[in-house]
Amino acid sequence: MTRPHRWSPWNRSSSPNGRTKVVFVESPGSLSLEVQDIPAVSALAHARGAVVVMDNTYGPTLFRPFEAGVDVSYNAATKYIGGHSDLMMGLIACSRETYRKVKRSVMELGCPPGPDDCYLALRGLRTLTVRLKQHEQNGLVVARWLEARPEVARVIHPLLPSHPQHHLFIRDFRGANGLFTIQLRDMYAPNAVNAFIDSLKLFGLGYSWGGYESLVLPIDINAVRSVAKFKYGDGYGPTLRLHVGLEDPHDLCEDLAQALVVLNKVAGVVGDAALFQAP
């Protein structure tokens, strides 16, 4: 396993070898929000005889995986396709060449959805495009506001110019959703972060983003990485993943502002960080 956004035709050392049969990709990554060069990954994988399987949950309607060379694309319809946090479903789309193997696997595993699940997914599809546009707009309002906060070391949102793979994102994606990650400054201990989360009123605590409501989740990215480590230390501290829902984004900023006051109070922070005012 490696960081696929670093793959290129000039970087063969990290490309698949002859024993590699499947290359799994997710772009952007759902924790680090790193963006991968999917066309380059697909070209390298196919040149070595491997199949590319992509988790495209981030980008239904935002990214066209088969135009980028992906062979099998799957989507957690539980998230944006359902849109209302009341559905558990997965979708698979595949190329003509991989269809028989995928279809056989589905039959052998016995995992077709029920009629009520299909109804909820079809209901969500009818409003998917307009909801994603609003998630993007709300998410950018909150992300830009947080980027100006002194408590925040960095905001990792692929539509912000500060994102390291921003150029890849705007090349390949038609837009963003409401998901992004922030890193607080490394001065904040776990008890202060927990108090911050507990004091939020409009952000629920949860894993399954993509619904209408806003969510927050404390994450340790290095706990799920085995090669390239995520940057902690030197100013970069606790990591939180935010999903910005369909609430008024200014209400969300006010909620975050009052929670940051609690964060600073528990951490014993005084001065500019503690006195920073909400909009």
C-alpha cells in the first residue's frame, strides 16, 4: 500500500508489480482528503495487468470513474445517495470486461437489496444534485471560516487553494461535497478536544456522513496507515473530520465558535486565540 496520488509514469518504484491483481483507490480519502491522480493510477495498473477498483462514495455525479480508467466503481449509497440517514445500501458499477465476475460475486454472497431500500435510494437520487451543491456551498463557508481561526493549524478541503492536491481536484472533479478535515494546533490535549466536541449543539457525533445533518468525528489518521505517516507535531495536533450538512452555515459557525471558547477554556489558553470572535 502506498499513496496513489504520488504515482506517475516517472515514479515506477511505487507502481504495481506483476503480482498485483487489484489496485484499490479512494479519492479524496475519507479521512485525510488526499486526492489521487486516478487516470495515472489506472494507466499504470493496466500496464501491469491489474484491475482498478474505486470507492467513489465522495463523488456521485462529481467524478466520472470510468472516464478515468477505473474498472469497478462502488458507492456507499447509505451516504449522499440516500441523503437522509435512513438507508443502508451499496452500489456497484463496472466495465463490460469485469461485469461477469462482479455479478457472480454478488450472486454467491447473496446481497441484493430489499424493495424498501431501493425506494429510499431512488427517492434520494431525485434530489442528489441539488443537495450536493448546497453541501458544497455550506462546507466552503465553514471551511474558510475555520481556516482563519487561530486554534486551527490547517483545514484540509480539496476546493481550498491551500490543499496540496487542489490542482488535481479541480481538474478531475465537478465540485465538492460537505466533507473535510481540520487539524487543531498541537497545544490542545484530548480532554480539551473532548470538551469541544461535547459542547457542540448542531454537530452530531457520527461516522456515516452524507445525510442532511452536520457531524464531527475525532480521528487518528496514522492508526489506519501502514506506509506514509500523516503529519502530527510541529504545530499540527488533534484531527477532526467534519461533515457540513444542510443547516444554515452561519449557525454552524456560531456553534463552532462557542465550542472553541470551551476548547480554549479547558486548555487554559488566553490571548488572541481565546479572544477570537465569531462572525
